[in-house]
Amino acid sequence: MTPDVVVDIGNTRMKWGRCEGGRVAEVLRLPHDEPAVWDAELAKLPPPKSAPRRWAVASVNPPACERFVAWAGSHGTVAVFTSPAEVPLRVNVDEPSKVGLDRLFGAVAAKSMVPPGTPAITVDVGTAVTVNVIDADGVFQGGAIFPGPRLMGRALNDHTAKLPLIDLGEVPAAGPPGRNTADAIEAGIAAAVQGGVGLLVERLAARYATPRLFITGGARGALSKHLFRGVVQVTEVPELTLEGIRIAAGALQ
């Protein structure tokens, strides 16, 4: 299948990308549960080269995925990825069937962007932060997961008596010392994400020599400017997951 539009439905919002010339050429970030917005954006897309329009959809949010697929089905044909077994990637973890599809699609895209025999690390910053590694043979070897900046801010507010809600849409650039409580929280969250990702990347690079690092996710902020040790190259790829979906859809019969 050669998709016209690829869609990644996350926990907070969705992204879709128009495919052209063997790549994801244009990316939109859209809300859940607003078909009127989807209709408006669909009207802006150029007509597909062959009717009907072909959609490829993946999601870590089953209820939102079900609603969107019902809508997309009235505007073309839809291929939905529901299982890691459908992703064209070798996976070497304890429970392959439980790996998040977003992690695997990022790995598929990263694998396509490095020379043969080169390991890759992907960092995806959204509701959660995932750090994943693909070895020199192109095998997904697992990684790490921890809360994203918005979850960290909410957790501090939910589980303390006096700390205010700092609702962060991305990794802040704030550095210590914070001169007030809000700035101190921002500085702490920035250090937690930058330091956590940096430490994980350094440890993975020590095991999988000279990897290339790919950073994605709507909450990544200025993370790519962090100094990462042990990697050959750092590349920011906002459409990484969508590229993985496009490649995987192309492998479907």
C-alpha cells in the first residue's frame, strides 16, 4: 500500500502527514474529537493521485483511533496498525506484543535513515518520554520510558499541598536557579528531561558504539541542543513516527 496520508494518534493529540515523493511532505497537529477541524483540513489537501484516498493509521489511544477511523473510512480506504507484529521490524524484548507502536514506528524510520551496520537511538518527547535503541543489525532492543514535561508538572501539583500547576507543553529551556516557585519547577523539569535523556543516551552509546541519535515528539522543545555524549550525529525529525508509518504501510500487501 502506498498511503496518501499517514496518521499518528497519541494520548493528547493526533498528527497527520501528507505523503508525496516517497516521504512525509507536510505535517499537521490536530485535536482529538473535532471532526469539523478534520473536515476543514481535509478540504485543503490536494486530490489523491488515484481514488479513493488511502489512509494509514496507528495509535496508542484505542478510543480516539476508533473514532478517527470511522471518520476516515468515509473519505477513502483505511489501513490500521493494531499490533507490533504488523510492523516490519525485528524486535528483541521480553514481550514484543506489548511494545508501543509509536516506539516501533520511530525505530523503523530511524533504521531507514542510517547506513547499514549503524545503530540508532530515538528519543520521542510527548506525554511520556521514550528512549529506544536499534542495534547495528537493525533490531529493536528496547529502551526506557519516563514521564514527559506536562506529566511531571501535573504530578507535582497533584501530590503536594502548595506547589502550583505548571502545565508545560514542551521541555523548557529554563536553568537554575529559579528565582520563584514556578521558575524553580520549570528548571527542575528541564533538568530532569535533559539529564534523564542524556544519561540514557550515554549508556546506550557505550553499549551500541557510535550510534546516530534522532529526536522527535511535540514536547521536545530545545532538547536537541543538549550536548549528548557518545553519538555520531544528532538529528531532529518532527515527522519520525509518521515516516515509520509510511514505510510500514508500504510493506503491506
